[in-house]
Amino acid sequence: MKYVGQSVPRIDALSKVRGEAVFASDMVLPDQAYIKMLMAHRPHALVKNVDTSKAEALPGVLTVLSSKDVPCNEFGYYTYDQPVLCGPSQKPYTDRVRYVGDRVAAVVAETEAIAEQARDLIQVEYEDLPIISNVDEALEPNATIIHPDIESNMFCHHKLYNGDLEAGFKQADVIIESDYDTPAQEHAYLQTECGLAYIDEQKRLAIITSGQWGAKDRKQIAHALGLEEDQVRVIYPMSGGAFGGREDISVQIIVGLAVLKLQRMNIPRPVKVTWTREESIIGHCKRHPIKFKARWGATKDGKITAADVKMLADGGAYKFTTSIVTSNAVINSLGPYVIPNVKVDAYDIYTNNVPRGAFRGFGGPQAVFCAEQMVNKLALALHIDPVEIRMRNLAGEGSLQTMGAPYPPGISIREVTETCAKKAGWNKTADGWKLTDSPLKADQNHSSIRRGLGFACAHKNIGFSYGYPESCTIGIELYGESEIDRAVIRHGASEVGMGTHTVITQMSAEALHIPMQSIELISTDTAEVQDSGSVSASRMTFFIGNAIKEGAEKALASWKNEKHPVIMEHTYVPHPTTAPDPVTGQCDPNVAYGYTAQAVEISVDTQTGEVKIDKIYCAIDVGKAINPQQVIKQIEGGLVQAAGYATLENFIEKNGRVLTPNLSTYLIPTVLDIPKEMDIMVLEIPDPRGPWGARGLGETMIMCLAPAITAAIYDATGVWFDHFPLVPEEIIMGLHQEGVI
């Protein structure tokens, strides 16, 4: 029976179409209470006093939570630098809010309406502190320190040095210098943050929520609430999207705290919370805005000799995943190119903005924008075709990464670049790659419409980087008499909408040689499964696929030895990566990569500033398409999200306050904004380390659309845009400044 490579229907499709699928926000338990959280709605202030008396006196209120109720008032993805509830507590510096979404108190009541009414009765006395609204202010000599315990607003410096930078620039015939700004981006998943907590039959604190890594959530919850990890149970039902935004804790600790307090008050009741869209937008993390200063040099024959990049990443009020996001941006700031002399300095910086965190691409799209803009500008300055200059510099099998180590085996960046280029009108000639069949035609009816074509390419790491101890643990159970009638796969991979559980079922059936109908998944309940790692970093298909493939071989061997039933666990441990050298940043950073190239046809209306994406050409090497239909739809969805990031989604903050707190002011693509045509080219060049040759896919398509679009706008108008989103007013101002209109 063959299931890998087949477009089988999603195992959750029917339940979703019928409305039977249960999301965390749908769940109801008998006699549940409700909680509403008081957010600061101010960027930076000391919490002098919290008066909850009026809220507590309101009929229907069960209890009010403040900082004094939190056993260990701190949490964070890697660093515990954020208070659960801001206010005086045993932890230093919890007595302040650092962004508008910081939580100060919470009300538990009989109904959500009563909880909301009581929340608004809480009186907080604040002493406002100076606001740090951007990275430049944060680095000024006399800037207010947002986290006084570390004595600086710069909390990490990432380095990558290789070769002799100045010698590289001396070899160059052309040197390009540019500054770039990339924006924040709201995840805008359909299901907002929610949680339903209760005490289970084993006296554990159980929290039903939406997330991407149950074991990581459990660790933070247990720490903040003063519990052992085995006293906490995290359960993920269906999730309505994630994109990295659910890697960080939102409501989980506070809803758990509410249940524990009610328990102590002899009111043993479940408690539920669901954030409004505005609470979601101001309360959870955003994509990192990053400022770049870049200087690249190349010889007249198009060989890149040196690259110097400095980046300032706005981490917002708390660390969240900033340092791992920025470290991945370091890799991508130099693209998939062989550059002998490089210097990259990246800085993580606290501000009083909404915290920044993981978002599809994990720092890659920002850094790739810088790298691909530089390559396109070098091509222009050297009068070399943009595809040709890439082919002269792209890595190949055996090439060294800019970090000094060889690329992981299975490099296919050249193949995806060639495939995409040919589809978009380029051909390889005796003089190199040339655009010989441009699909663009002038619009005879609209003189204000100008058309252009742009190109970009990128790679994306698969899995966590830089020596992180990656692994993926699953359980396999085989039942039956002489033949296997049923197999149970226990795993911790959350299903956040992209079809992971379908792919896991396919791979399990293939590896165990049994029908898909015989596979039962027990997933994402930390009381039932071991740690499979995070559903992020394009890692889950790669890692759990390897765990299934290896584990199935062991399980089948036990079955053949007549050990029935077979009940076992298996942990996949990948090829090890290494941490950066503290001085040079040299290392072996990643297990594997995915590769993509994209070309974009656009129309620019010079009267209105509107940019329309007419067609996207996207070539991606997935190694092996486990489910080809899901692969295509995943790519299409990611490209739409990338188009929104580049041209539409404008997250506006001013003095630490969010001016776009709803989906009526923060616009995301609708059906009318989807590119008219997407030509998807799926390559299947096996990754030697991947299961059945598969590479990770989830983020690859979002990496380089923005620089392809800005290259197309230059092709159409002769103006470079070194920032985005490319909303109409920005286009009009840019064209006006350059004298085009």
C-alpha cells in the first residue's frame, strides 16, 4: 500500500465542512466560569496601586486576580522576563507595564458579561515612564532602560565574521550601499487566543488551548504557578491558525491561575477565556521590524566578493523568541550565495512596542528582502541579468556556507532558480541567462498603468538552528493477532490548519504497511504523549517523518518476533548542529534547507499608487510531496500571506500605542486581493536526510516574494522601494520623490 506521494483527503476535512470539528474556543464544560483580563492600554508605567474592591463587590464575581496571586510571577519562551500580572510581587521589576497589552488584573465571574463589567471597575494608579518607541531611541546614551535588571535596551548581539572584509571590497569593481526597513506584521489567525482550564480526574491542572508546542507551554505554566510539570496537562484540540504566533504564552497561565485560586476558595469550577480581536492584536507578538544597513561589493564579472550587514531588530517589550529569530535572520541576510568575505552584526533591542515573536519565516523574509535587494541592485549596476548574476554566485553541492561549514547535502537552489526563470521568460544563452520571452505588454487603454517583472530566490532552514538539541519522540502501538489490525501513533504535533495530522497518518500507514484507516492518532495532550517538538521552523514533517520511519522499522521487527502487542517509544535525533563561535559566529547551523525561487508580474497605477500582483511564478523543492494537493494549497496560502505582508498589511504603532487594533484598520488579503494567477512548480529532489526525501515546506514560499515585488516595481517605474508594505500612499510618495509623477 502506497500513501506517501498521494493526494488523499485530509482526515479532518469532513468534520470541518460539517461544522463538527471542535476548536478550543468551542469547548464548554459544566458549570464553567469566565475570565476577562485587564490590559494596561499604556506603553510604559509603574503600577502604583490596583484597587479591585468595586469589581469584587459586583454580584456574580467569583474572584479577582492580581500580581500578588501569582506564585512565581514570570514567564517567557527562553527567558523569564515577562510578568504574568504586572504589579508588586516577590519578583523584582514586575511592578511596571512595558507595553499596551501587559496584563494587570483579571476577573473571574459567572458570565463573560459580568466579568467584563467588573474588569472595567478595577482602578489602577499608574506613574507613566518615558516611552521608547523605536530602536534608535532605545540605543541613545541616556535612554530609559526598559528592563533595569540588565542595564541595557540591547539584549543580544549576533555576529558572523568570515574572511577579510576590506580585502573583499578592494577586489570589487562595484559597491552598493543601501538602508532597508521591514515592517511588523500581525498574524491575524481566524481563531483568537483562548483557554479552558479545569482540575482533571488525576488532580492535575488541565488547560485546553491552542498552541504549537505543548511541552514548552507546560514548562512555562508549571514554572509560573509553582507546580511540577507532571501536575500540569496541556491539551490542544483544533487550532484556527498559528503562523508562529502561538509559540508564545498568552492566556494559559492566567486561566490556570484562576482555577487554582477557585480551588483554594473551595469553588472547584472550570474557567474559560476567549480574547476579542482587539485583545489579540495588542496582546500577542508580531513579526519583527528590522532595520538594515548593507554594503555589498562585486567584480565586473558579477562575482560577489564582500558583504557587510548591520541589523537592528525591534524586539518589543519582552524577549519572546527574538534572539532565535534574529539569529536566523543573520543566515538569510547573505542569501544562498557563496560570499568569501562577510561581516554581519545583528542586535536585539527592547522597545515599548508590542513584543515581537515568531512569524512564518522566522526572521527570514526580513533578511532575504535585504539580500535580494542588494543582488538585484548589483545586477543593475553591473549590467548583468538578475538571474545570471544569481547563477554566478549561488551555492552548489559541497559549497561552504557563510558560517564556514559545508551546506547540508541536497542543495537545489540552482534547480529551483532555473525552473522558475524558464517559466517566467528567461532562457540560458551563449552569453548567460537572459529575459528573452517577457510576458509583459503595455496597457494601451490606461496610460497610468506600468507593468514590471521581478525575480528573487532564497533558502529556509528546516528545524531549530545553532546547536539546539533537536529531537522528536513518538509512541507506536501495534495490535492484532497474526496481522496488524490497528496501530496507535502517539505524538505531540499540534494541528494548526496545515494538514499535519493527515501527513502523519499517511507516513505511518506507509511505514507500517497497513491501511490509513487502521491508524489511530493520539496527539497533543501532554498527559498522553511525549515531546515531539514545536510545530514551527518548517520542522514537523521532516522530524516526525524520520521518527515514524525509524520507529516503524523497530516496531515491525518486534512484531515479527511475535511480541504482541507492540508498545514502544522512539526518539529521532538528527544530525547535530553547532552553536556559533562567540567571536566569529562560525558554526554548522542547520540540519537541512528548503529552496525556492519566485518571479512576479505586477501592475502599478501611477495615478492611485495601487500595486496589483498579476502573476506569481513560484518554484519550490519539497524533496518529496507527501500529499501533493496539500503541498500546492500550502504554497498558495503562503504566497497570499506573503503578498499581504509586502503590499497591504500596515501595522501602525505610535508612541507605543497600536493604531490598527482591529481587522477594519489592519487590512489582510481578501478574495479580491489574491494574485490573479499563481504558477506553482513543485520540485521533488530528495533531501538525503529527509523522510522519503521530504524537506520542510511550511515557510519556504514566504521568504522572497517581497523583494521580487520591489524588483518588479523598479522594472515598471525605475524607482527602488527599500521599505514596505507598498501601500498606495507609499508608492505615490516614492514616485513623486523620484520625479516619476
